[in-house]
Amino acid sequence: MKFTYVTLFPNLIKPYFYDSILKRAVDSNLLEYEFYNPRDYTKNKHKKVDKQMVGGGAGMLMTPQPLFDCLEQIKKENEDAYIIFPLAAAKPFKQNDAKRLAKKKNIVFVSGRYEGIDERVCEKYANEVFSIGEFILTGGELPSLVMSDAISRNIEGVLGNAQSLEYESYEDNLLEAPSFTKPEIFQNLSVVKEYLKGNHSKISDLKFQMSICKTKYYRPNKEKR
């Protein structure tokens, strides 16, 4: 899998690949990443990539020309490029999306800044648009990293133990059951006793019921499929 990041600020993204699971994935040639800066494609002599919005409105908007030229270059270099725009006004990104997108060869994340991106760029180039939540961020870099991380976990070989994916939140549309470590009692707080008895069938059933309870409590509108 190759992640391509179209961003004005590549240094916001690079450090995330310097440690832990994604670093090991890069070192093992399971992942690679690259950057394109729209400022390198602008025809404005001052290297500006933003303008005021037509029709009024506060703030500046990223203009089409640099992004059009940048994305055309990416598509020319890689016919497998699958282009995603992280946007506030978009469908929510979910675990099933992460699983599905993990099968792609090259995902391109286009990060907006200022008040966003001229809508015509999305209309022409977006294969999909996603929101990671009902809140506003200063740019698309963090959502791009969030989606990259979620997608990477579902690429074969990235996680040391593939079973880690089987019992996580959102599998089977449920939140994950509580987990514990030793000691059995810490500051008068105990591990669930059934976990200690070694009956894996009963533990599995209990965890399933606890997942249902947790989901009903935190996500009352979420139903098991």
C-alpha cells in the first residue's frame, strides 16, 4: 500500500511514520508514503494557493489550479491512485471503510486548509469524501492520518497478531468489551471474576454480553447487524 499525501504541510504528517507499528510496516515494505505540495504547482508568482470566496464569506479558500495540476500529475504517475478528500461535509468514516480501503494499492489524501477547498476540485477528482467526526479541524492532515492508521491495521502483516482485529470495537457493529491486566486487584478495583476462571467459552459469552451493554450505553442508536 502506498499513501500519497497532498498537503501544504508535509512535516505535520511525516513524524507519524517514525515510530511504532507504521514504522515497522514501512521498514517491512508493507507501506510506503510520499508527499505532493500544491504550492509546487501554483502558477501564481507569489506561490499563493488561496483566494477569497466568491459570493462572500469569512476566510480564504484553496484555489482549483494548483490542485488540478497536482492531482493530474499524480494520476499520470499512478493509474491506481484512489483519491480521498477529508471534509467536514461528508459521510462518516467507519471501520468497514478501513477494511475495504485496505485492499487498494494507492490512496491519495488531499488535505484542505484555510476555509477548505474549491468545490470543483472535489467534484472532478474525489473517489470518496469522508468526515471523521462532527467537529471542525484546522486542516485535513489529522483526518488523513486517522484514516491512514485505521486502514493500515487492516493490511495483512501490519499487525503482529492478526487476531487483534477480531475483537476490537465496531467488529460485528459492537463496542469492545472491557479488558484487564494483572494484578487482579489494584487499589481496591478488581478484574471481572469470570475472567479469572479459565473457562474460555463462558468468558467469550460474557464479553459478548458486555459488548452489547456497552454499545447500548454509549451508542444507543447503534444496532447489531
